[in-house]
Amino acid sequence: MRLATLIGPDLKQLLRDDPDQVRELLDELHAEDVADIISELDPDEAAEFLSRIPAEDAAPIFERLEDHEQESIVELMPSESVVQIASEMASDDRADFFSVLPEAVGDKLLEELERVDPEAAEDVREIEKWPDTSAGHLMSRGYVFIAPEVSVAAAIGAVRIHAEDRSEPIYNVYALDEKDTLVGIASLRDLLLADPSTKLSTILRTNVISVPPEMDQEEVARRMAKYDLNVMPVIDEHGRILGVITIDDIIDVLTAEQTEDAQKIGGVEPLDVPYFQTSFLSFIRKRGVWLVVLFLEEFFTQTALRHYDPVFRAIEGASYYVPLLISTGGNSGSQSSTLVIRGMAVGEIKPKDWWRILFREAGMGLVLGVFLGAIGFARVLMYQDQHLPFAFTIALTLVGIVMCGCTVGSMLPLILRRCGVDPATSSTPFIASLVDVLGIVIFVHVAKLIMAAVLAHPAVLPHCE
Amino acid sequence: MRLATLIGPDLKQLLRDDPDQVRELLDELHAEDVADIISELDPDEAAEFLSRIPAEDAAPIFERLEDHEQESIVELMPSESVVQIASEMASDDRADFFSVLPEAVGDKLLEELERVDPEAAEDVREIEKWPDTSAGHLMSRGYVFIAPEVSVAAAIGAVRIHAEDRSEPIYNVYALDEKDTLVGIASLRDLLLADPSTKLSTILRTNVISVPPEMDQEEVARRMAKYDLNVMPVIDEHGRILGVITIDDIIDVLTAEQTEDAQKIGGVEPLDVPYFQTSFLSFIRKRGVWLVVLFLEEFFTQTALRHYDPVFRAIEGASYYVPLLISTGGNSGSQSSTLVIRGMAVGEIKPKDWWRILFREAGMGLVLGVFLGAIGFARVLMYQDQHLPFAFTIALTLVGIVMCGCTVGSMLPLILRRCGVDPATSSTPFIASLVDVLGIVIFVHVAKLIMAAVLAHPAVLPHCE
């Protein structure tokens, strides 16, 4: 029987009847798949399972569980088991785990860990002292360091000793001088290819791409992606290595940052936790804030419409067109802001390019506006009670509104970035609301202009009073 | 002098005066940084530079250039240089390069490559035969394979030979039986840690996570991220290995897919190329299509307003509130659709969860709607000419509209996924336009209901005719 084919109830039965058989099945499976099955169990069953198997088997499973799963399972486990598992975890996952726990629980566990595995506890403290979204918080402390004067054979020996003791993946050895300053790196491939008797210093690569511990994780991710690195050292201001960042964490960062951006653009405060783990109240808060802001912003449309009431009374049917016109402005604005926000996120667009973008977007707004204006013109004339001047009003308004949408939508994210605000804050609904008010103003002024011209020759506008 | 400190004009001068010095500076720098400098040069200078330096130095620089840069530089280089560089490139980057070239140019170069390096040409053909966004197209053909019966020392020897010949990174050796079927893998770390005289078969890991060549790159990316893999083999239906996919390509895939999603959600057809490389015409086409669709969709608001004209005439000032009300529906719909689309993209939300989502979103719509309704109610009463029944109308309409926005916004992406359409197609503007029309209908019907109640007691509504 393969564990992967077991579903929750079967596994529960097997755990009850023959826990040893479960343990044997573990070898066949990737820890990730076991973690998937554990997630399906009740927390007390998961706790029982993880306490029963050896800590070195439990650690890679446990570190793959979601934060909230870890938290609820740990509550139900004896603290000795938790400390044993924590001691076997990769140092970055271990620090993540401690940062998930309520402070009182975490502190108590960390004290116990201190007694069992002082080095592991030290790693947690070293990582936790850096801000949540910084390079320092992302790093693993499990890296192989060695003096540059030793032989390649000795470096391979150091890798062996390290690998027996720690579970982190190993890609490189880091050569440090007597002041712990990083002087160069050699990959496992370099070690394998070199003659074992050569000095390590002769095969070291010295142009090492690194990051300082304070750097924001998004920039760390961008740098690792740019240089196609699987692992990158974190170096303090004295050139000393503090830890290494591995690519699997970077993928999580990229995904989380993109989720955050998507949610901001959609007009939601970022959630931090998955959809189904987000509480109803937290949703109400995170969505409510923006809905209220946008609602208050939209009040200006009502104020504007009320203010321009005489114009709408003068032109029969004009108010029918308001939602159509202003939402078209919002749509073109959404397009522009999406393009610019995403372009900045991937580094294609820099704030200094603003004038090129303004020029392009205004041009695009003109062309798209003329195009939509032509459709709008034709549509108005399809109604028999509408006449040429009003059709012109609609067409010209569309040109103005789409140009306005494109320029506002493209410039606002750049301005926000300039002010140090995340450009994704200029959410699609925010820009739409802004352009809505401007759209009404444009519509009314175009209408007045054309009306004035028409009133000089009233014969061409029979339906306007 | 360090090359990184040189800016375009200096480098041009140095290239002219002393090309050998430039070559020496190359050793100091990461190929990525050199590629950045090359991007700043004119294509003819870049072509000259890349032709002058040895092909094994030029290849890692050339493969890091953008597609359009590669294309314009190659046109200006002698074809022998191009073929030499292509021969030295990593096999996946080489295949990418050929797929960028116009077909006639590519075919001719491939023929020349065939003569110089038949294996490299074969790799290009093998990769190019798979669809653009499939695992097969993403794979590299540079992997180390070996028989499982050999010793660890022999496996290390195979890695050495491979590394001298090919530039791809090496993480694992792949043990193949006599039928070329993959029987297991060993990492460089496994090789380093094992006794050189042991049989490779005794240290092989056999539960290998792999993908078929047809699998879509987005799913490939999800699988590699889930299992924290740096490299994953591509296996055909007979269990034979075709190539390996490395994590750096997966990061590019993730970024590209997220850009595509962001653009779709923003109501733009995905661009394929960076903002500034997209031609004006192509922008007009990719944005114009959606703007016209949305514009036509918004015509229904005009039709609805015209249809319900008597109601708006009966309630003084009601039409002022239309943009405010319907855009609030659009905003809540944007929020819900963003949450669901992103949740599906990261795998947190599955289509089978639809009823849980419907239940949650309807509840959220109710609470948020009551909240906004209360604000709207207060706002209406702030105007002296508005009275209680109308304030109730606005409040009740907001409840209905926000509930409608939340349910439509959350269900539409799930329905699209069910129909095999990318959920991101239900863009924010699309949902907003849909909800706009529904919003008008809700407003009018709520107004009619309350009006009917009021007209039974006309004394409470002095301002309605």
C-alpha cells in the first residue's frame, strides 16, 4: 500500500492500528506529499502522528505545513516533541515557525530549545532580529564556511561534516578569512571538478553577488532572479557573512508580493493569509476601508451632477449617457495603470521614463478616444430623437475622457512611487472613481461648448430647449 | 578600471582603442552586468564587441540579452560568429534564441550550426518541437546521465566530462537503464558524501518528481515551487528522460504568467513584450479590443436609464446617484473577483469550493452593503430637499448592489474556469460594466417598491411628484 493513495480516514485507521507501517511508508514519499495528507487530518491526529515518528522524519514534514496548521498542531503536542522537531528543522523554516507562535508560547519553547540545541536557538534569535520582510529574516544560517588556505579535499570534508549535522541544501562553500570576512565562494561543482590536492583559494570565485541584511525581500528576489542565482549570501557592513538566501524562499516571496500587488490593484488591503483562512471580520475590515474611501470619492460624482443640473436639464437624454461615458474613462485608466504598475514591478518602467509614458499614453488615448468616439457618434444617431450636435458632443467627450483616463491612469502610479508609496495603491477602482468625476466635468464642458455654438444657429438643434 | 564603472561612451572609446583591455575586464564581472552594458550600446557596436571576444565568453553574455536585442545584434554579426556563440550557449537559451529569429534566418543558421556542432543543432530541434508554453519547450538538454551499476567515483567522472563540454548548471546525475528509462537521481551533494567506491544504485533516490513534456509551463512552475526543486526532469510516456527544467526558467515563467494575469485583470490583452518594446499599433489593438467590448457592454446602462426614465422623472434628484451607486457595485465586484482569481492562481481556491465562496461573499456583501448603506443614508439626509423614503431607497439599493457585486465578482471567474477559459479574463472593468447594468435595475426596483409604499401614504414624501 502506498501512503499517497490513502485518504484521510484510511490513514487515521492505519495510524490507530499500525503506526509502524505508516513510518515505513514515509520513505517512499516526498515530505511535501506527506504534509498534504497531514493537512487533511484533524489537528489532534496530526499532532499524534508527528509525535510518534522520529523527529528527523517529522521536521521536513512539519516545516512544509501552513503557518496556521503549525500553530494549531503544536498546541496539542508535548513540548519535548516540538523542541526535538524544531531542532531538526532547516534554520530559516525554524525561525518562520517561531515567528508564527504567540509570543509567550514561542519564548517558552525557545528556552527549552536553548537547553537541547543551543546553536539552533541562536539561529532563531539571529534571524528574528531582522525585520519581517528583510533579507535577514529570509536567510538560512546553514552554510558551509571554511578558510581559503585549505585544500579542496578538506573543503569536501567540511561539506560532509556539515551535511551530517544540518538539513539545509548545500550549493556552495564560503571561504572566510580570520576576520570572518567573505573572500570568495566555490560551488559543489567547482569542488567536484578540481583536483582534491589544489588549494581552495585557487578555485574561488571572488565577484560574489550578495545583499545586505536590511534589504527588502522584493529587491532581494529581483537581484537573485536577475543573476539566476540559487543561493546568495547575506553580508553585513563589515563584509561578514550572516547567512544565505535560497531560491525556494524567493519563489514564495515573488508569489506573496504578486498576490499583494494584485489585491491592492483590486482595491483590497493585502490579506497576509489564504482566502479561506482569512476571518470574516478581517475581510470586512480589509475590504470595507477601501470601499468606504471609494464611496466617499464617488460622492463627488453626485455633487458634480447636481452642480451641473441646468446643463442636463437643457439637453434631453444627456444624463442617460453619463455612466457609459465615465466608465469608459475608468476602463482606459485601468488599462494604463495596470500596464505601468506591472511594468514597474518587473523593472521595465522606471519613474524617470515618465515623460515618454505620458507622451505615449496621451497619444494612445487620442487614437482610442477617436475610435470609441466614432462608435458613440453612430450609436447616438441611431436614436431618431438625437441629433448631430449631441452626437458630436458624445464623440468629443469620449476623446477627452479616454485621453484623461490614459494620462491619469499612467501618471498616478508613477507619482505615488515618487512619493514613496507603493504604486499598486492606485488601485483600478481608485483610478476609475477619480476619472468618473473628471469625466462628468469634461462631458458638461464639451456639451456647453457645442451648445453655445449651436445656439448661435438654433435651427440645427431642434430638440434642445 | 572596472568595466562596471564605464558608461556607454567610455566603453565605445575603449572598444575602439584597446579591445584587448575590455576582454581582460570581462573576468571581473558577472555576465549579467556585461549584458546590461551591451544593452546600452548601439547594435553595431554590440555586434562588433561580441564578435571580437572568444565565443565561450560571448555566449553567457549573449544569452542574457533581451529577445529583441539578440535579434537586432545578430543581423549585424558574421554568421560564423553567431554559430560559434550559439554552439557555446546553454541548450535552453540556444533554443529560445532560435525561436526569436525570423524563420528563414533561423533555418539558415541552424544548418550552419549542424555542420559545426551537430549535437547543439539536435538539441534545438528537440526543444523546438514542443509547444511554446510547454514543459518540453522550457527544458534544457544538458543533463548528466549514467548507468546505475557504476560506482560513485565513475559518476563523479561523468560529471567532470560533462562540465568541461557544456555550460548548463549541474545539480544531479540521472541514472538510466538500458532502455533509457530513468531509474533514479543522485545530487552532487549525494555524490560528494558517498564513499567513491559504492555503487551509484545504492544512493539513488527513486521517488522522482517529474513532468511530461506536454504539461503547461504554469503547472510546471507550480509543481517545482510546491516541491522546492531546483531542477526537475521531463519524462516522456515511456519513462525516458528528455531534458531537465531549471529553477531560473521557472522564475521567468512565474513572472511572465503573473504579468499576463495582471494585464488581463486590467482589461488589456497580454502584451508578450515589455511596455517600451510594444509598438503603438499593437497597443491600440490590444487595448482597443477590450475597450470596445466594454463600451458596447456599457451601452446597456444607457438603454436601462432610458427605459426607466419615468422612474427617474418621478424621483427628483435620483439620477444624480446613479454613478455613485453603480460604481460601488463595481468596486465590490472588483474586490471579489481579484480575491478569487488570485486565489485560484496560487492554488488556494478550487472550483469545487464555489458554494463556500458564494456563501461567504453574499454574507460579506450583506455586511459591507449595510455599512455603506448607513453612510449613504446619512449623506442623503444631509441634503434638506431629500427625505426619509429616498434615503431608505439609497440604503437598500446599496445593500442589494454590493451583494450583487460580491456574488457576481466571485462567481464569474469560477464559471469561466469551469468553461475552460482563463479566469483572469473576467477583468475588473468587465465585472464593473456587468454590475453597472444590474445596479441600475436594482436601484429602479428598490425605488419603485419604496415609492409604492410611500404613495399609499403620500404625506411622508412631499418632494415626489
